[in-house]
Amino acid sequence: MDAVITGLSAGFAVAFQPFNLSLVLIGCFAGTLIGALPGIGPINGVAILLPIAYGLGLPPESALILLAGIYYGAEYGGRISSILLNVPGDAGAVMTTLDGNPLAKRGEAGRALSLSAVASFFGGTFAVVLMSLSGPALASYAVTFSPSDYVALMVFAFASLASLVGSNPVKTLLAAVMGLMLASIGIDANTGVARYTFGIPDILAGIDFLVVVIGLFGMAELIHLVEQQVTGKLKPLALDKSFVSMKDLAFTKWTILRGSVIGFFIGILPGTGASVASAVAYGTEKRVAPNSENFGKGDIRGLAAPESANNAAAGGAMVPMLTLGIPGSGTTAILLGALLLFNVTPGPLMFEQRPEIAWGLIASMYIGNVALLVINLPLVGLFARLLTIPQQYLTPLIAVLAFIGVYSVVSNPHDLYMITLLGVFGWILRKLDFSLAPVILGFVLGGLFEDNLRRALSISGGDWSILLNSGNSIMLYVLAVIVVIVPIWLGRRKKKAVEA
């Protein structure tokens, strides 16, 4: 404990230097703006600005503080387009759309934005505190997860989807299968065989996540708005001066705590990230919360759970990167590359050999979370006023953001046609009362599931029993069975009680 206090003291001395403090604020503000752009997300934001940070000739600790500020600033910013436009800023914000956007549509955008900011602040701060106190020990446990354990974790995540969203579990599972099918498109990394490409060269590398999320959410929302406008059903959105209240915070305090714990511990598992954390947190909350029938209709618990989880996961992903040199997510992989670019080798020795970098970064995250709350809460009213834009003008705005967002990252005209095609597909699914969130989650989790299943079977020489050879795997499979069986059992029990 003394070592932690000493390290944090040295870290705050670095982070509170006027230049580094200004970099924290700049990174947080820029990250918020980047995250608010649909589909850009933290990984693309950090990747785009890394050459700038390196080209400025900043000291390693200052460059990393700036990039980390952009990272968790973008995690904050992703909620803005999710809540206001029903277009996720990144994969971790997909679950935010489920209850955040219905809140905005009934005139409570300010309440939704401010609650998400507070939940994000708590989740991020919770993660940094745990990182400070027990980062190396937790990271050492996380790397004991074998490929078969990751398969079990993915099975648990898919089981959580069964009653995650919507009123029809069959449609939810079908939507997840559609996501898995989209994830399988492209060249098989093991055999080199093209799968479901139909001779189209542009999809040999697979479909980029950005294209899928912008197409299924952004373009589908655009088509829906156009349909409403043509049919005369387009109604102006209500807007009041709602803001998060102490009653809201008291009502969601255990939700935020549960989401933060789930997010952090899933975040430290290399390769999982905020998308898995937010999905599991949402599914868990829907099962444990009383009167959960309003989830998906604007329940503030359904907003607080994923928002606290995805920011806690962002902090958790930093743990293996700093303590073991193993990136916990795509964004931390870029931050790892930034360290190597500055000839700094992350790992346990970095805390002894380069404490100004390790502890300076951790201290800057404490400051950054406070800065993000201070920056974001006063801007809630300004963000909410986006909904006062007449929807006939909001429609082309969504289209411009979607096309610019995709082309600025992938730079392939073919993907502009792809997002249009996926937009029509997403619009049809909405008409058939399918939720789009399971499609996205199936797409994200599908790649992780396939990669780890293949690794596990390669290790065992094709022996499937490897999937059950560890305590972690068995525990996760048991949890998967429980989350499927218990809701069914409780439903039947409740039905019998009503009949009696």
C-alpha cells in the first residue's frame, strides 16, 4: 500500500504539471468530440492522432497522457450520438441505444445524457482505483485465461442475449445468428479460403465493424425517418430541461456499481473490451433488477448499466497493457504501439524503471475522469438541443455524418454502397420487430468466438474435451445455463402463482 501511495504521489506530480494538465484537458475534450461522431470510436480516434502526438516531439509521458485522454474521452462521447440519434459511437455504446434513445424520444435527452455522464464517471474512476490498488495481481490472473476459457466466456455472453432485448427471445437469437453470419464473411485466416464473398474483391478482408454499425443503425434510422416524413407520421421530438436528479442516482446506485464491477473485470481480459462488458452488464441488470419489463423502453437502469460498464472496461483494458505489456483491447494495442514508438517497454519493470510514465498515466486518468464530468455536464443542454433541429434537416445530417465517418476511416467507395445495403436490411429488420443490437453483438462476438475455438482445438489436436478442462470454463458454462434456465423457471412460477 505504501508503494501505491508513493507511486500515485509521484504520478500526480507529473500529471499536475501545467503542460501535462493542459494535455489531459485537450485530450478529454477532443476525445468527446471524436466519440460523438457515429462509428469513429476511440480506436480510430487514437490511431488518427498518434502520428500527430509523435510528430510534436512530446516526452513519452506527455504523449501517452494525451492519447489516453482521447481514449476515455471518446468512451464518454460515444453516448451522445447513441442517445440522441440512435447511432452508436462505437461498439461499447451499442447497448446505450436500447434505453438511451427512447428516453430522448420522450423528451428526456438531458436526463439521459447527464445520467450517462455520471455513470461513466463512476465506472471510469472505479476502474482506475482498482488499477492502482491491484493492477498487477489482476493482470496476472487475466492472462491465465486460455482459448477454451474465452470460448466459455463467449457462450456466456451469447446466453445473456437470449432475453437481453425485445419481447421475443427467438427473434433475438436469430438476430445474433445474423451477426455471426456477417462476421464469417471474408478469407478464412487458417485455410485461406474465401467465405461468402460471392466473388466480390472488396469484402475478401471481411466487413469492417464501422460499416456494419453505421449501416444497421445510422442508415436504417435515416430510412425510418424518411419513411415517417413521406407518410406524414413525422412528429417533432419533445425537449425539456430534464437533468439527472438525486432520486435517479439513488435509484441506480447499485446498477452503476454492478456495471462498474462487471466492466472492469471483463475489461482486464485481453481481447474482450467494452462491447462484451456492456452487453453482459445490461443482461445481468435486466435479470437482477425488479420490475425490469421497462428495459428497452427508456428505463434509466438500462442506460446506467452499460455506460458504467464500458468506461470501467476501458480502464480495465489498461491493466494488462501497463503491467504485462499485453493489450486488453484494440485501443490499448495502439497505446502499446505508442509506448514502443518512444522506446518504452511496458511491463512490471516499467513501474520501477519509468515510474513517471506508469504512475503519471494512472494519475492523469483520475484527473481526466473529473475533467470529463466537468466538461460534459454543462454541455448537456447544448447536446440535447440537437433534437430541436427539424427532423427533415436532421435526416441529411445523419446521412452526411454516416458517409463522412465511414469514408474517413476506410477510404473505400465500395463501403458506401455497403452501408446503404445494410441500412435497407436494418430497416427491414426494424419493420419485422427485430432488435438490431443482437446483430451487432453477434458480429463483434462472432470473430472472438471463432478465433478462440480454433485455437483451443488446435492445441488439443481436435479434442473437444479441452473446452471443459478448466475451472474458469466450467464456471462460465454453469452461469450460461443459469441465465437461460432461471428466467424460464421464474416465468412459469409467476404464471402458476397468477393462475392460483
